[in-house]
Amino acid sequence: MTKYLSSYVDAVRNRLQEVEASEEISTTEINDSIELAVRYHSRFRPQIIVDDIAGSGVYDLTLPDTWEKDFSVILAVECPQGSRTPTYLEPKDWMLYRGTSGNPSLRLLSFTPSASQTVRITFTHTHLVTASTTTIQDEDYWAVGNLAASMAARLLAARYARVWGPVLNVDVVNYPNKSEQYLALAKECENIWRLHLGLPPEGAPSPSFQYGDWDMTYSWNRGLLVHKPEYR
């Protein structure tokens, strides 16, 4: 079943109730948390769009309306489109050129498509979740829902961290403790999303790596291997 905005709102509220079942956060704030989570998720698993650009005998091509400025990244350029075996341009054969308008165009450096030819580009785009539309696949729903809950929990943690105490001289609510509980929930929810994407948990050390240089011969031009070159 496809998950729309209402499903994500329910997911966020259900996770927040693990601290306290109350109306401590507005629907607008939850919607903002979902939007932020969707955009953040898009950085790691973006929507992939394929669109065509009609040739016109020029090498500077206007990007399609589906192109998202300052986010979209081109993954492939098929030019010309339509061959049985797709012909993809090498990255050195095209570039994004930014003119005086500030909007980039696709500049082809080694080919100029005619009016009868089409250029097909594959690029990234942020996801969208509304009341009746979604581009996030169902298998990512629970992970993104947890990421949105993490954003909302951090908002509540900050809210309780700003509260100095009750008006009366009675310790009615332990505000610092609630702030810590929401922070703990936020980390737990984000780690569920990270695990789903194969990312290390929050605060975990990054994988280590090291570069090395392995010389294939000694300085006196003798090989490192025992066998003669003709037998290798």
C-alpha cells in the first residue's frame, strides 16, 4: 500500500508517544519535520528522473523543467537517443555551463544533435511526499518515517531544554529529563534510518582506509616475484 503524507504523520506521532502520549507538537511542525527528513533522505537515496531534450542544431541544450537547480546531478547522457545499443557520452564530452542567467545548460563538447535527434539525460531529484503523491518507495517508508520522527524529537528536546521550570515552586515536570528522553529517541530513530541505508550509526567512527604504493621492481631493476616474466 502506497504511503502518503498522512501515513508519515501517523508514524511520527506513534514514535513520539514512546516518551509521552500528548499533543506537544503541532501538525505543522510534524509536516515540517517530514519535509526536512525527505530532503535529507534525498541526499543519500535521491529520486532518479529520465528526461529527453530535443536537438536543434546547437550544442548548448536547455535543461528540462524537471531539473532541480542546486540539487540535481547528471548520472548519464545518452546521445543520440534511440540506438538499439545505447550510446552514452563520456563525462569529458559534456559539462554544465552556467551563463549570465544563472541557470545552467547542458553543453555538449564533442557532439551537436540535429533537429531530428534527441538527447536523453538521467539525473537526480529530491523526493516528494504530499497528501496524494509520493516518490519514496514503500520499502523506504519506515526508515524515512523514523528519520522524520528523529527531526521532530530533536525539536521537542530543544523546546524542553529552554524551559527553566514551572511557575509554581513545585517540581511538577522534570524538564531536563524529558529533553534527554527526546534526544535519546531522536538518536534511536535516526539510527534505524541509517541502518536501512547501510550507514554507520550516529557517533560511530568512520571506516578507516589507507593508500599504499607497491613497486613492481627493485631499484636495481630486478622483479619482486620469483618467476621469470615470461612465466607469470
